[in-house]
Amino acid sequence: MLEIGPQKVVHVIYLARETGAGDAELHAFIDALNDDEKAQLTAVAWVGRGAFEPEDFDEAVATAMAEATTPTADYLMGMPHLAENLESGLEALGVDVAGEEEDFL
């Protein structure tokens, strides 16, 4: 079950698209998340790129927590197509991304 607020994921999507993967603001935003949110964010990205199915989201979160060997911001910002993966992951998990983006903007 998705516990990170979709608006936080949309914020990461926005920063990744608008400022690029090397942006300090994106790095700081991800760093400011708590450990559970970081694992959830990573799991959303994994679902979005097809590494896990939506029904295996809890397993993806557990894997993200267990295998976190590098800082989450560094890992995610090094992921090709981060924004697209997060958007696809939210959609696969049943979140209305367009609605969340409208609320964010």
C-alpha cells in the first residue's frame, strides 16, 4: 500500500523534469524524506520501470529498505528516466497522476 503522499512523488517528478537529474534541489528534497518514504519512492520507480508488479509493491518496499547501500537521492538521480518511471509507477498503483500534478502546480 502506498504510504508516501502522491504529492511528494509528483514533486520529485516535477523537479526531475524541470531541473534535471543533477539538481541540488531534487537531491535535497529526496534527502529530506524519512526512510520509509525513501523506500516507497524507490519502490514506485521500480514498479514504473517494470522491475516489480503493482501487486508486489510491499515486496518492492522491503527490498528497497534491505538493499539500500547508497543514498537514495544518489541512486534515484542516477536512474535513467526517473520522472517517467515514477509517473508510470503511480499510474500502475492507481494514482491519478494528472490530478495530482494539477494540485501540485
